[in-house]
Amino acid sequence: MTSTETATGAAAGGGLADRARRLQALLEILAERGGRLSVLEAATALQVSEATVRRDFTALAEQHLVTRTHGGIVASSVAYDLPVRYRHRGDHSTKERIAATAAGLIEPGSVVGLNGGTTTSATARHIAARPDLAQATHRPALTVVTNALNIATEMVLRPSLRTVILGGVALPQSYELTGPLTSMVMQALWLDTLILGVDGFSIEGTSCHDESEAGIDALMVSRARQVVVVAGSEKLGRHSFAKICSASAVHTLVTDDAADEKVVTDLRAAGVTVLLS
């Protein structure tokens, strides 16, 4: 099923009554249709009025996610060519199951940190789509702290969330901010929960491919009350180039049910709670 079909079904059932979710659906349809979308096409796909679509197009343009044209929108270069979060779809995929489980661990009203990566980006989407947060009377319903530009761009669309983005130098391959400025800002903040994406997780600890990313990730770990690693089973029992933190610093691992039993047993023995999705 395409994102367009999913959006259409959700609109018919009232699932897109929340405007922020409708805006996300519009961006997904825009990506599927080659970066150009008309008012009529959007109204048909979402089963809403053209007036509603025009207002939504204006909201997206104000966030610099798209550029308005006569009768529609085109993808904006400022939107990072509709980056990685729109290329890794599939609500029934392993990544989406992991993300949904991790998103359910977040307490309303708390401060949650997310580093960059496809699984953390998926987790951010599931957090933002939680009805209890969207309908919360107390604002912000959640504070999101991230060094990932793509996650911040998506979260800022959610009126119930407060988005804090760390400064620094952007890495084009991951949209993550790193460097002394990132460290300086992160050292002034505390996190209730950190959703940590990694390239490897074994009894020796977590790791990633880039040493500058690892440094910021390690700092985020040190500023978090609890650390939740989100990683597919293919990343378990291995290590990558740069170490982030020891296994003892991780409170929970959310992975899929194909995880190697010995690795899971070893991590549990080390005090890590392992949730299989």
C-alpha cells in the first residue's frame, strides 16, 4: 500500500483530523509524485476540501518545507530533498515495529532526546502521531531535543510538541549537527529519555561509523536519565568504528524478534531490558 492510499483511508476514517498528521501525509504524497503536487490531487488523495488543502499548503510553505506555485506546491530545496525519513516507509516493516514500541515508552510531559538515523526518525514519527500527545491540554505535551535536522523539521510541525535543536555543523550524510557548539548546548540540558540509534550494539557497548557523531551521542547518553537503544537485529553482536557508550549505560534495547538469542541473553545478563518487536 502506498502512502497515498494510507492517507486516503485515514482521511475517510477521520484519522487525519489532526492537522499535523495531515501535513505529514501531504509531504509523503509530494515525495511519491516526484516533488510536485496540485491542490486537486491533494484534495482527492486526502478526501478533504480544496480550501483545506490550500491552507495546509500555506502552512507547509511557511515552514519552508515546500514552495507554493500556481495551483499547487513543489518540493523546496530547504526541505533537504524530502530526505531519508520519506524513503524508508512501510508500516509493517521491522523498523516501524521497533519505532512503534519505542515511541510507546515515552511519558507525556517529559523531555526526550533523539539522535539521527532512520530508526530514530521513524520513532519520532510514531511519537508525534500519538493521540494522547496531540490531544493533551497541557502544552507542550512533550519536549523533543535533537541534533538531527530532519527530525527537527518534522517535529516543528506538531503544535503539541516543543522542539529544541542543538546547534553545530551539519553532516550532509546524516543531517546530524556535531562540533563544539552542539556539545555546549547539550551540556546545558537534561533528558528524561534518550532514543539512541546505533550502528552496532554488543556486550562491549554501542558504536557508530563516525567519531564526531559518537562524541555527541555519548554526551546525550550522559545527560539522559534513561537510554533506549533502537536497533534492528542485524546490528546486534557487532561493533562499528567509534564507541558511544558501554552496555551498562543502556537501560532498554528495542529490537526485532530475529535477534540472536545469545546476544539477547548476554545483554539481559548485563542489566539491559530487551524488548522484541
